[in-house]
Amino acid sequence: MTASRSTIRLRSLGALGALVLLVGCAGSGTDPLARQAQETVLGQGHNQVIAWLPRDAAQSPTVARARTLVALGEAKRRTEAALCGGEWVFSGEVDEAGMPATATAPDSLGRYAAWHYRIAWNPGLPDCGNVRPQEYYQTLSAHLPEWMLVQSGTPVAVYHQGEAIFLQGDVPMMVALQE
């Protein structure tokens, strides 16, 4: 398979974006009360990606943030290759709430020392044909590392490794999302 100039340019743009994330993500953790307020805003009703990166996989919040964003970008690329006619759709909005914080992953993920990070996200589905949002989020979760979950806002659902582990009306949602 040969790559066109636009494909190469887009892949280079993606690599450049990942590099910028790795190099330019300076910052430190946020005040715990400010972080709690931000997480409340990013709660139910928002699409979000929730990461519980093992703490030994990143030596700082900056590295944890970069690894999370790179994993999300790669999962987005693979999901859109599968669902959007083979195209990587460069649209959508990411709204990050501070930096990753030290935490313990929930029992449902194995209860380990982790970097906890939430990203509010709108993937820009209008540019992806007739794909239903729930189908997109479930497929995206199949391409994310096992330490990441996807929560859709309306209706609320949580996906992990390609499976719906919570659908609106189920009680165990908080088990998957909290420490």
C-alpha cells in the first residue's frame, strides 16, 4: 500500500502533535479542592476518557498526561480507520481538567497505584458519516489500553476494552469510576 502526500502529511502532523505533547506539557498537579471541583464539572452528562495509568509507567504527572493523550490519539486513529471509511477525522474537542493526580485504581481494574486523569471529549462524529455515538465509544474503548475507560454523556454508559460495563440505569457505575 502506498501512502499519498496528504496521508504522510497527516501522519507527520499526528507525530508532531504527540511530540509537542511530550515536550511541551510542563506543569504540576493541581490543588486537591480545585481538582475535585473540576471533576464534578466533568461528571455525569459529559463524554470523557478516564485513565488509571499505573504509577510505575510514568515518573511524573506530565509524562502520565502525555502517555494518556498519545494513547487516546492512537485509539481515535484506529477507531476512525474502522468506522469512518478508513479516514482519520481531525475534528472534535478535548477539555482537560488539570494534570493527572496520584490515586488508587478501582477494584474493577485491579486496585493498583495509579495516575488518575479525566478528559472531557467530543470526538466530532458529524465528520464520521452515520456512526452512532455509542458504537463509536464502544469501538474506541476496544483500542484503548486496559487502564483507560470511556464514558459517554447521554445516555450515560461506560465502556472498557470494547465492552459496555455500565448502561444508564445500572447501579455499578460508580465502582468503575471511583477509587
